[in-house]
Amino acid sequence: MNQDLKALLQNQEEQLLRPEIRTSKEALNQLLAVDFFEFGSSGRVLYRGEEIDETGIGVVDMQLSDFEIKPLAADVVLATYRIFNVEQKQSSLRSSIWKFQNNRWQLVFHQGTKTI
């Protein structure tokens, strides 16, 4: 496994948790692919074009752990990890599909599943 790629994608996932990134439409547009969508842990389906307004997306205090990657193709990687939502005191399992396009890694799909 490429440790540099793992570190890069973990950093990008962690960026997506930061308030200054979540509230920046420009930063989100760099990290999220045009066709990005998410199956949220809330049960909602979210699409980049519908959910990102001028103020970005909602700010939530979350902590990431247990980050792993699995290459699916030369330019596609599955990332899995655990998130702890500090405000809700709730953990969830997360999976993301990252694709190398437009000369950078962009998130094309994300899913959050609450744990019991």
C-alpha cells in the first residue's frame, strides 16, 4: 500500500471536517467532484450541486480514526474510517471513493453509517 497516498487522502478527509473548509465553497469545489453524492448517516442523500451554497456545508465537531485505504483501480481508491460526532456523542463508519481527475484526488462518493 502506498503510504504517501494514504496520508494524502487522510489529510483530505480531515480537511473536510474543518470549519474553514466546510464553510468555503471554493475549497469544497476543489475537494468534491462535480458529480459527488453522499448517503449521509442521517439517511439523506446529498448532492454537491444541491447542498453546497455560498456558505458551504454545515460545521460539525467530528474526530476521525482507523483510516485505511484500498485501491480499486489505478485512479480510484476506497477509504474507510470511523467518525465520532462530539456534539451527538455518536460514532459512525465512513466510506469514501476518491478518484484522481483534474490533476488531483477528488471525492466522488461518501457514505456514513451510524454504529450501535
